[in-house]
Amino acid sequence: MTTTLARPAGPDDRPAHRDPNVLRWLGAYSASAVGDNVYYIALSWAAVQAGTPTQAGLVTAVSAIPRALLMLGGGVLADRYGPRRVVLGSSAARCLLVVTAAGLLLATSPGLWALGAVAFLFGVVDAVFLPAAGALPTRITGRGQLARVQGMRGFATRLANVFGGPLGGLGVAVGGTAGAFGLAALLIGVSLPLLWAVRVGPLPPDDKARGAVLAELKDGLRHIGRDRVLRPLMIAIALVDLGFVGPMNLGLTLLAEERGWGSSGMGWMLAGFGTGAGAASLLLTLRGRVPRAGLVMAVAELGGGLAIAGLAQVTSVAAAAGMALVVGLLAGLGGALCGALVQAQAGPAYVGRVTAVSTLVGFGVAPLTFPLVGAAADRWGTGPVFASCAALCAVGSLLALCTRPLRRAELPR
């Protein structure tokens, strides 16, 4: 299989949301994202049935460890072999792992160690899959369409979150945990023929001889360090992700419990956030390009951080849902622009490695802070925790605002 196929449509051809090639990629990405949601629900349910809630939390969090350790190496593989080839291979491996989990549940009652092993191996494959999946859009459309593609990707993620939960619950209700794992494998498997049909542009010529993975990784880090936009952008993304992931994942559950809003209150906050983020993604999909992208990104992220702090101060479910909508709108816009700037600024031969660095904290490091967020909220309450996390977001946003090359960065036309 080769990744050097016909050149995809360029920026002067059709827009991304009307390009059949991009739409095939979007269908594959959406199916895989829904499958991921169903998988995590099935894994959580199986872990809860096999142990205590604390043990179940450890099982579901263990996949973040290999992502944190191996994701940078995954970026090297994406640049070396091409993101489409790596996404196809890692998606097939993810599908096989989930099928194996379903088989274990049908044949026996696996303990927590077996479920933890599945989660750990899934994280290992994710460390290869995520950088390649993030780098693939640069190979399927013109540079002027990167913001639109990021909007389409964000909208698909929101839909996957909306539909993944009910489908996972339905899978458990109809076929038990094994049935839910089987459904997840089917959805991930659906992405494979769609990905196979996606045309990609040729890999850029490599002006350096290939060396060991570590040497190529160092080369990628030097590329980031030399770039006046990428260097501060990577730091800003890391700080914002560290401040954002805890409150908007575990933090919403803790806030609903502290206020006595119950699961319905948490559901309304999640719905508000998803609506806001989906609206931001849809805006980028339709508009295609945002002038002064660096400035808009920094201001949106700063506003999203302030809204996170405000979320813990409201006293009603309606106000919390409204504030979560603001968080989703601003953070969704800022995050999509971050992704587009990363892909636009990275050298063609370095997109996988740069993408791996930009997603390392959000997917690998930040989830490991959940126990700290929970302990801090238990000791001091959600207000100080949300305020502290918002301060991290603000520091990252202010860094972007104060760095002239990043503040003045533009997306390709």
C-alpha cells in the first residue's frame, strides 16, 4: 500500500466541505470517534462490574500512560511512513483489540488486570494513531482549507460525543458489555474502507537521511524550537490544555455533586458545552478562514478560561449550562484555530511530529492530573480548583497575546 497517490484538490478548487475526498475522510473520522466513545463506555461498565469505582477509574485512566510516553514517537512514524498508512494500521489494531475484549467477555469474566491490559494496549496504539490522525488533513486538501477542515473535525467530534453515549448504553442494554465492545469494533472497522478510499498528496521530499526514531524526534523538536510561531504556540497549547481538561471532564461531575444538581445538572452542562463547541466548529466549517487567526485564537482561549472560572460561581443549573455554552463556544473556536495554525506553520516533513507535541498534554499528560483535581476539589471545593485551572488557561492565552509573531499569525488563503 502506498500513501503517494493522486494530488488532492487544492485551495483553488472546491471548498473542503464540498470535496468528496474530504467527506470520505470525515466519514471515517466520525465513525472512529463514535466507536471510541462506545469503547470507553463499555470499558467503564466492565470495570465497574469487576471492581470498585476507584479501581474502575484507574482502569479507564491507564491508557493515558502510554499516550504520554509514546506519542512523540508516534509523530515520527506519521512523518516517516505517511499519516494515512499509519492511521490505517493503527485503526486496524484498535479494532482487533476491541474485538479481543469482546471475546474475553464472552468466554469468561475477565478481572481488572485483563481489562487494564486492554486499556493499556489501546493507549499504546492511540499513541501512534492520534498524531497521524491529526496530521492527515494536511495531505487531503489545500492549505487554504485547513481552518474549514478543523471545523469539520470539531463538529464531528461533538456529534460523536452526542451519539456515542446513547449507542454505548444501547449496546450494553441489548448485548451486555461484550455487545457494546462488539459495536465499538464495528464502528472503528467501518472507518477502514473509507480511509482506504481517501486520496492523499505525496509525502514531502526528505532532505535528511532517515535515522533512529530518537534522532528524528530531536530533529522535530529543533524544528519547533527554531520557529517563532510554533515555539510559543506549543507552550500556550500545553498550558491551556492543562487548565482546561480537568475542569471540563472530572470537574463538571464534581461541580454537579457539590451543588446537588445530580446527573441531570451535569447533563445540562455537557449539553451547553457541546452546543457551544459545535456552533464554533460549524462557523469555521462554513466560513473557512478567520482573519488574524493568532489574535482571535488567543482572545478566544482567554475568554474561555475566564468562563471556566465563572462556571464554578453560578448557583443554578440554567446559569451553569449557559456558562458552559460560552466555554464551549470560545474554547471550541480557539482550539480549532490552534489546530489550523499548527498544521499551517509546521514544515511539510514535520507535521506528524509537531502534531504529536501539540496533542501530548491534552491526550497524555492532562488526564493523569484527574486524581489531583479530585483531591483538590475535595479539600478546597470546586471554586478554587476551577479558578486555578482558569489561571493556567489565562497564562497560556496571555503568552500568545504577548508574542508578536504568534499574535500576528495568519492562516493560508
